Amino acid sequence: MSRDWITKADFMNSNLWAPFKLDSDIKYYDDLCKKYRILLDIAIKSGADEESIKIIKKYTLKVRESIRKYYAGQISTSHTIIKNLIKDVMENPLAVCEINSSKSFLGVSNEIQFFRARTNEETVIFKPKDMLHIPFDKRGKTGNYR
């Protein structure tokens, strides 16, 4: 199964953005169905392989079934469907893996750095208020320093 299509897909489609606001709870199901159709269309247009299409369709049907069960008052069944989907995803190496072998960081060297910090001999205890945003009148004291 090739996942090359994922890098070609345009997932920045504003119709897929979340969270999305609805006027009433009953509209959630229909709106979510539309979003799943958009997702499937994006996958197909991006050249997704048959197995990927099959996975998208399977998860779409299961999530929709879970919501229908929830609306019908079968909350335990709805919960079980989602729990089984999560269990299935957790066993998939594309979804859960070591960070250095993640497909999310293709082309990155052998070490992924999320932030850099400088060490200091002094221990500084900050008050919670000190950790808020920099006040507008002190913005001139900050800089990029690179």
C-alpha cells in the first residue's frame, strides 16, 4: 500500500477545518457526512490507492453508525464502536509510531528538535503572572536575537 498520495492531498481545505459551529446539534450528523465526502473526494483526486480508500470508507461508516446509535439513545453501543475504532488505529504504524520514524517528518535528519533551551546556573522562580504574554509596553525589550 502506497501512501504517497497523502503528501499530494490538499487537506488545508477550509471545508474540513474544525471545530465547526452549528446552529443545532441535529445538524452535526449531516455536516459531518459532508466533510467525510469532501475528505474522500480529496483522497481520490490525490491518487489514493484502493486500500486507503477502503480504510476511509470503513472509518466513515463506523463513525456515522456511532453517531446514529448515539442519537437513538444507544450510547453504550456508540461508545463501543468508537472504542474499537481507536483500538484499531492504535495498532496501525502509520498512526502510532516512534517520533523519529514518523511519516509526519519526512526528509528530516536523524534528530527532530521541537525547541531549544539555554541552560543557566541561576534558578529563576517565576510567578504565574510572569508567564503570561509580554505586556504591550514592554514589547520593545524583546527581540529575535538570531
